[in-house]
Amino acid sequence: MFDRFLSAFAGVAAWLGDFTILAATLKITYATVGILLVVYVSRWLDARASKALARDDPKGFGAALKLIRENAQAAAIYYGSRFVGVALVVAALMGCSRADAAVAFSSRYDRAIASAVETYWPDYPFPASWKAQLIQESGLKAEAVSPVGARGLAQIMPGTWEDLRRQLRLGPTASPHDDIAIQAGAYYMAQQRRAWSSPRPPDRRQELAQASYNAGLGNVLAAQRECGGARDWAGISPCLPGVTGERNARETEGYVRNIAKWRQMLEAGL
């Protein structure tokens, strides 16, 4: 249920173009719903209680209501206690966005992700980038298998896994469904990053590496040639459909774009 809610807000973020705005929108929504809920329930309870107590104790409850209406101090205590209740509910709900995100974006693999980035991306020390990519790849589900056969957290194809297993000297029983896939995938991403060796901003190199991870390095290089040697992903992506086809190119464009969104969401604390 929350995954759908989060995805809907991700769509809003795409429209707004800023996950900082998304974070504020989410928290304001929690607060507004909390206030409306408390006010509605309080009024409903007052109505029910007034009817019931008026029947059972017409003088007692009627006198209390009259006192609240006519005595400023009594009214202040009554409505002040309501305000405190609303404030407590709102405070709790505004804190839910971070707590709920912990469910949507499990922290189970955070230590392994940080270790992999420290080992293989010393020039790009941003674990949120790799976690965002794993979210896009598999939703952080170790058991994930794609329709084309990519497996595990990092969605590594069987042939690529065998190459990585040999290069990293992993045992014969190592599986892309194991946590070691986090290290193997980061190592593979490091290879993609090194392929884009010409001087460019680190984030631009990361985008090209992400596109290469998804579409294949050879395909992205071919698109670069088609686009006259463009240096960044924004300049290369328009030529990718001529290499991989419209559908595959749209997938790769969405892949890079969504990783950026997940990363911003993670760094915003959602």
C-alpha cells in the first residue's frame, strides 16, 4: 500500500522537478490529514456525548457546556487541551514520512552498500547513488529475477555474473541473489565509470556509467558517435534510439532519470 503511495508521490515529484518540494508536500499532507481527522473525530464525539449525557444527566453536562460557553477560563482549558492533542498528533504524523520510508527503502543493505562504494568508487563516495541504483534495479529484493533473466539485487545477467565471479575470485557457489552481488555490482559499475575516462564532472560520469550498466557500454558509445562525440548523457541519449530502438532507449532514459529521483528522495530523508 505505501509503495503505491510513494510511487504516486514520485510521479508528483517528476512534475514538480524537486524532491525538496516533495518532502515538504508529504509532511504537510500528513499534518493536514492529522488536523482534519482530529477535528472531525472531536466534533463527532462531542455531538454523541452531548446527546447521551443530556439524556442521562441533563443538568451535569448541560452545565458544563454552559460553563465553557460563558467562562473564558473554562473555554481556554477545554480548547487548549484540544489544541495540545492536535499538536501531538500532527507531530507524530509529520515524523511518519521518515519512518515509513525506512519500510519502503530498507536499511538492511546500507552497510554493505557503503562498503562497496568505499572499495570501488573512492573518487565518487556517495552510497546513496548506489543504493538508488539498486532500488531501480530490484527494489532491494534479493530474489528478483527480470523477464530477460537478470538476477538479484543488482540485476546481473548470468554471463556477466560468471565474468565478475572470476574477476573477484568468488567461490563457485556465489550467487547474484547473495549480498555479495552488492560488491560485484559496484565493481561492475566502477568498470563502466572508468570507460568514460575523459575529464567531466563526476555526476556526469556517473550518469554515463548508469546508462552503460543498463543499455550496455558498446551501445552508449555507439550513440555517442552518432551524436557527434557528445560528452554527457543529455547530449548522447537522443541518439540512443537509433542504436537500441525506441523502446529500449526509453527504458534507459527512464532508468537514469529514476535513479536520480530515488537518490534525491534518499538524501532528502524520505
